[in-house]
Amino acid sequence: ETGASGSGSNGHGESVDEPQHKRSKKPIRAWSDGVYDLMHYGHANALRQAKMLCDVSVVGVSTDEEVYRAKGVLPVMNTEERYTAVEGCKWVDEMVKDVPYAPDMRMIDELNIDFIVHGEDVAVDQDGNDVYAAAKAQGRFKIIKRTEGVSTTDLVGRMLLMTKEHHTDRDIDESKIHELSTGPSNLDPKTNVKFLTTSRKIIQ
């Protein structure tokens, strides 16, 4: 027998199939942060998973100086380039610039953040300390699945070494690759330096 509240309702006018954070009066705000250097599909997948856990996905991006202080190396992309890349992601509702590498919980509170989201890998500072220790101690930390097979470090390594191991699972005609990589069409007429051929049109 169908009750007065109708099928799919819990008797209070709320759908039982609707996620809990969608039924809450207060929008759930989640925090993600990082360097987001050479932003790739692993970053995008992390931001997508974070957005699935909340109503408002707030993402913090550290400056070049902060990254160097915390990790001892500079990103490939500069601060403004990384800001632009993150802002362009559809799973980012708000972006906060110039954030510390280790989240400041006072700042997190000021932004009305409910919890922090991060991948399965442990993020540590130069002294080996877990940068999310404070959030974990407060029970305000959620883990999302890391995207296997891609990282900024891996991409930089591929470019420096020009390796082809990441193509081994594809059916590629090696003779065609050799032809494309050595042919005269791959030489810049001004510099006589080889470049990668690509389409000039990007389809949205």
C-alpha cells in the first residue's frame, strides 16, 4: 500500500534516493588543495570525486614560492598558469589563491569548510610530517581514490626521456612512428629543430 507521502519519500517530503548532503539545508563545502602542475586527467578525476561528495567544491592552489619552500622544487607551470588551469575545471566551484602547502585549519574554518578531500597517497612536508594531520585529528578528512598511471612527475619524465613505454599497450606501427619522428616535415624551418606534429584545431 502506498502511503500519503507517496512512493520514494520518507514521509517528510524528502526523497529517500537523494544523497544526504543534497537533503541538508546547509550546503556542504569540501576543500581540496594542491600544486596542480601540468594539470592532467588525474587531477581532474580527483576534483570530480571531491565534487561528488559536496555541494560546493573549494580548491586551494599554492604559489611557486610556497611549493619551493615545502618541496624544494619549482613547478613546471608558474602560479598564474596553474590558477587558470584549475579555474577552468568544471568540478571547481570556488578557487582560493596563495594557500599554504599544509592546510591552515583556521583558514579552513573561515571558509566554512566541512571537510578536506585528498587521495590515498600521504602528503608530507620537507620534514616528513603529514600535512593533513590536523584535519584527520578533527575527523574532517575524506579519502578519494587516486588515479593510477599518471602523475606530473611521470609526465615530466616522459618529456625529458622521450620514452615510449607508455604506448606499449597500443597497437602502433613502429615504422610509422620512425617516419613521423625523422621526416623533414618535423623540422621547424626557422630553427631546424624537430617538433611534434599535431592538429591546429581543438574540438570542444
